Amino acid sequence: MAYKKIWMACVFIIGLAAALPGCSQWNQHWHQSACKKLLGNPSRVAHSPLYKIINCEPQFTTLAKAIRKAHLKETFSQPGAYYTFFAPTNAAFSQIAPAKLAMLMKSENRQSLRNLIFYHAIAHLVVLDPHRATLREQTANGHKVVLTSADGKIMTVNGVPIISGPIMVDNAAIYTIGKVLTPTPATR
């Protein structure tokens, strides 16, 4: 009788192991399908949180992974909080040496990764002053960034051009940038 239970357990575990790759593919297909529906509906985008949009946009897969590794998914999904967020693309992250990026993504470097991501976030909606072309704003990690504006739009952040945006979502204004911003001691 005991052998039969062990045998059944082994068969179950082997079957589960064989099914997992299929589950992963199905999960990926489901995610892509759900994201396509979300991104194709401007009303749904406007009522979705920052993290959900970042996670669905193919150009932000590295950023979405970094947010998850830094345990900031819930932070950027909360209603009521609001951010002006400068989102580096995958191409921006590819400018970082692969070994350095891999090291940053390790769990023991979570705080450094959090600081880097928070350097891309201002914890409020930036309101531009039509009489000033340059604005200094404090980021969510306490450092300052310099924004330049023209015609009522943010044009650069720390000299890095805005590629597109803003995408207005439930808890953020998302701007796409082509470089990962890195704080320096002088930006405090």
C-alpha cells in the first residue's frame, strides 16, 4: 500500500514537471494577450497603475524586471500615490555593462536598485512654470534632477531628451527616455 502511494506521488510530480514548461508558455501567451487588450484601450490605460503599464510595454521589459527585483511593484501600483516617472527603455539599459546590470539585479543589491529606480521618479505630478524653462525637482530617493521645458512640455531630464510622453495613467505621468539616469553626489 505504501509503495502505491509513493508511486502515485512520483507519477504526479513527473507529470507536474512535464506540464510546467507548457504552463509557462501559456502564462506568457495570456500576459501578452491581456497586455494587448489593455494597451489598445486608452480608457483602460488611463485607469491602470504605473507598474501595470510598464509591465505591458515591450520596450520596458528590463525596467519591469528591475521594479520587481527591487520589490517596488506594489509601490508603483498603489492608487492615491502619484509620480512623474522617467522610464528608461530596454535600449537604455543595454548601455549599462551586462555584468554591472546583472550585479545590480542581485537580491543583495536591492537597495542600490531601489535608489536607481527612485531616481527616475518624482513623487508628484510636475507642474511646469511657463516663465521658467529650467526646473529642479527632488526625486523619490532625495536627489535632484533638472528638467527643461518648452511649449508646456518637459523636453529633457538631466540633459536626456524625452523620447515620448507623457502617458497619463492612474497614478503617474510616464515619460520615455533613452538613457538610465544615475545620481551623482552633486545632485543631492
